[in-house]
Amino acid sequence: MYAVEDVSGKGKGLIATKDIPKGTRIISKKPAITVGRPVANMEQLEMLIYQQVSSLSKDQIHEFLSMDNVYPYTNPV
């Protein structure tokens, strides 16, 4: 149905190898990191993420840290 390939200027991407009907679920994975409750500040958010990342296996940590950040942090101040 799809293949993981290098996409020029974008990194890795999923490329359809055949027509995929509209509405077809392509990938479904449990998220590695979740924040299921409101957080008071960035420090609390960072701690929640750190705790969850620390509990992952070495392979999962490597996979998590190798992801591209599509929403880079920008400090508005």
C-alpha cells in the first residue's frame, strides 16, 4: 500500500505504491508520549515528557529523539 522513502528536502515520507481509497486507515500506532491533563507551566510539561521518555526502551528513546519537530519552539519574547 505504501513505502517509506526519502523525500527531497523533507526527510522520510510515506509514498503510496497503489491507489488508496479515501478514508482508508494507513497507520495506527499508540502514541509514545501523551499529556492527558492540563499543565500549569512549561516546567511541568517538560517534567511529564521527561518522565515518560525515561520509561521507554533504548530503541524507543532513539526513535523518539530522531523524529523531526514539525512545530519548532520559537520564543515570542
